Amino acid sequence: MATRAVITLPAAIKPGEAFEVRVTVAHAMETGYRSSDEGARLPRDLVRRFECRLDGEPIFTADLFAAISANPYLAFWMRADKPGELSLVWRGDNGFEHRETRTLNVT
């Protein structure tokens, strides 16, 4: 399955004004507790951590656990005083890592 992330940001951001960031990533999130039709246990495959950084500085991080749903959705608020690069990273089991970047249009 190809990994796809959806990131929602405002088109324009005023300096110092709070704005909402909404993110989701396509991931099956197998807990490791279920069995296949043949009775074999399905291996655990979870997104374990999400990180958001603005110009390298941490803005928001979240540790995720087995109770989170497939295609985990997160929303958080932040502020920016100047334009910059927003870096978003999802990490998980079995070497899973997905990275996205977005430019913040602060005017």
C-alpha cells in the first residue's frame, strides 16, 4: 500500500495568530492481536510516533499506541511569527517512516 498523507493548513497565516494543523496518514494499524483466516497471528504494524517541526524546532509530538485507529488523524494548534518550513514525520513498526514538508505562508 502506498503511503499517503493529508495535511490541512490555512492558505494564509497572520504572524503570531494561532491556527489549526490537521494531519492524517494512510496506514492499516494492525495491533498484533488479531488472527488471519488461517489462524496465524497477524504481526503488529503500528504508527508509533508523530513529530511536527518548524524550521527544525519541535512544535508538536505524539506517541501513538495500539488503541489508535487505522489512518490516524491528529489536530493541533500552533503559532508562527515568520514564514518557514513545516516538517511532519510519522514513524512506526517494521521500519515505517513517512515524511512531508509544507511551507508556511505567514504574511
